[in-house]
Amino acid sequence: MTTAAPPAQQGSKPLASSTAVQQQRMPLQPPQQHAGLRTPSNRKTIYDRNLNRTRTAELSRASFAYLFGEMVGYAQKRVTGIQDLERRLNEAGYPLGQRLLPLLLLRSSTPTHPAPRPTRILPLLQFIAHTLWRHLFARSADSIESSSTNNHEYMISDNEPLVNQYISVPKEMSQLNCAAYVAGIIEGVCCGVGCKAGVSAHNAGEEGGMWPGKTVFLIRFEEEVVKREGTK
């Protein structure tokens, strides 16, 4: 059984639906812009640039000093001591080393001769002390040494680390070495090529000496890396 609709009264207008009324009352909202990577007018981003374009680009020391000082201040929050602070700086540098490795290998390659990955200890140390150091500090490291007592340990020395030149360390934290950030970069490069190692930064300068801010980066390769080196 169907029910007939009541007849429309003369002179009356049909009622508008609730959806139409809401559309009339609510102003049109502009399209939302998603937060994230900003795209310039030419529709190209930083990922579209040639990786060799900024090969010789340099960051001013004032900018670096400000950014690194802010990073050290951020890492200093909620730490339990000097070792904890150096650990956090090391962890901050580690991913940078992992990203620099493929970039530097790409820039060292040619279309016909790709740069080999330094999977052995000595070529790896040469890559770090020269290629990586020149990219970061525009010069090579000062020396590479091997431990006379432990065949797992190697040392890279920097007589005047750039990262320590703009950090004022209080007397009660005199053992702090902010070059732990660079140690994290080295560790990231070592692990990136499959040579697992632990890297730490140590003060080696003497007051009144020629290089009072000298830092030694101690690289301790894991036993499996040294065994693999002996079988090659």
C-alpha cells in the first residue's frame, strides 16, 4: 500500500535540502597546503640538482659555529655526564657519515670508472683521512697511525679540529671533546662499507705545546673485520 504525497499549496516554494542550505551558508575554504617540502615555481626541488654542482660550495664559519653550538646545547639537555653528552654527539654524527659515503663515492667516479668502495682497512683509513676530511674541513687529516699493542685499533689525528674552535668548555667539563660528533661521522662511514667499528675522540694536546687542541680519533674495528682482512 502506497501513500500519496500531499498536494503542494499554490504560491509555495519547494524547500531546499539541508545540504544545499549548508553549502550556501558556509564559505568556500581555500585548498589546504600540506606542510613539508616547498616546491618553487619551476617545480624543481633540491633533489633535482646535480650532485656535483655544490662540490666546491662552502659554509661560512660563522654559520657553522652557530649551528654546531646550538646542536651541542641541545645535546647537553638531560644528560647524566660527559660520556653521555659525547655519546649523543656521536649518535648525531653517525647518520651523516652514512649519507656522505655514497655521495663522496659518486663524486669520485667517472662514467666509465666508478669509484670502488673501500672495504679493506687501509684504503678505508685513507678515504677517511683524505677524501672525507677534505670534504668536511678543506684539508686532510694530520696523521694516520696503527696501535703497536692492538691490531684492532687505528688512530687518525687532527691537530686543530674545527668543531672545537668555537666551543667554550667550562673547567668542570675539561675532559669533554665535542669532536665526538666527527667520531660519529667516521663510525658511520666505517659501518657503511661493512667494516664495523667503534670510534671515539680523545684530547691529546698539551698546554703550552704547539697543538693544545690536538684530538686523536681512536678507531676500534671488530674482530670479524680484522679476521676478514687477514683472509684477503
